[in-house]
Amino acid sequence: MYQYILFDLDGTLTDPKIGITSCVQYALRKFGIEEPDLDKLEPFIGPPLTDSFREFYGFDDAKIQQAVAYYRERFSSVGLFENEIYPGTAQMLARLQKEGRRLAVASSKPAVFVKRILEHFEILSYFDVVVGSELDGTRVKKEEVVEEALRQLLRNGGSGQEALVKSMADMMQEHPRRDIVMVGDRKFDIEGAKAYRMDSIGVAYGYAAAGELEEAGADVIVETVEELEQVLMG
């Protein structure tokens, strides 16, 4: 039975397609690139924006920085609310919290936006820890986000200076592997879990390509929020 559960945000707790793809579309238009089909921009959901602008459009560092600024120009006021919580998610989180599970969000999205989205959907109170990237471009890799979420989540189980000085290896060693799990919809979430030898649950209702979660090595793959709750409740 998992006592510590880390959740990705986009494609796992909420469906952010319209907001993310519309903001990418907006940013691309600033460079004279028209992409009318939002479906073609779905690969931007999950990985860091910097990686996606480089991989899919060949932007150099300077253009990436400007593209991210354009993206956030729209996302910070409009895009983050072009979002829907998956049906059954709030109820699942409430039941897990009632069972005494410790919950965290580990997202590559900037933490300031993550918290606003969780507040918007009235689910922030279910989480003991919320970790995202920083607006200055640091801590964007999933492994870095997972590490910080684990550090905060497991440290909270200790007390005083003893908890502060423990290394990540020490904290992980104190908790059986089956105590901790990462839940996400993309290979990056599964890879982040593997980096710390955690179990991983892939949610197929998100934005992974066909076979992506299997190839990444997810321990369990679920098709619905209801099935995810069944797995997490043991």
C-alpha cells in the first residue's frame, strides 16, 4: 500500500490541452509560424517548454527564451484556466487523504502556476507538498522535480535538524520501495520515478503516445481515474 504518492499535473490530474496548445500557438505566431491545428501541438504537454521548442521547431537558446516569454504572456492570465479537472479526481484525492496517505504534486510546470491551478480546482488542500520548476528556468527536468518533491515529502516525516541533514539516499533507504509511487501520463514521469527506484503508474487517459508508457517501463498502466484509485487504495 503506497503511503507517499507523487502526482504529475498536466494529463494526470487535469486536462490542459486547450490552454497549453493555444499558448504555444500564440508564441509561434509571434515568430511568424502559423499552426492552426492544436492537435499537432499536443507533444508540448508534459516535457519542459524549452526542450519542446528546440526539438519540434529547432529554436536556438535565444529564440527559446523569447518563445517561453511569449507563451507565459498568454498562459499567466488566460491559458492556465483553459483547463479541466478529470472527473473523479477530487473525490479520489479526498479518499486518499482520509486514508492518511501523504500526497505531492511533482510537475515540470512553474510552481507558481501549479498552485494557482490547484487552487482554481479547489484541490490544493489535499497535497502536503507542491513542487514545480522555477520561472528562471531551473529545476525543469522531471528527475529534479521528483527529487525535490521526495525531499520535502519524506523530510516532513522527520523532525528538527535531523530531518534537514539526511541525504536523499538515507531518506529513500528508510522507506520500502513499495511505500512510494509516481503517477503520470508521459515517459518523463516514469523516467523520473526510475531515477529514484520508485514504483510508477502510467495513466493512459493522458497524453502519452501509443506504447510510450509501456516502453518507458511503467509498473502499472491504468485507463481511467477510477482504475487509478483502485490501484492506489490497494
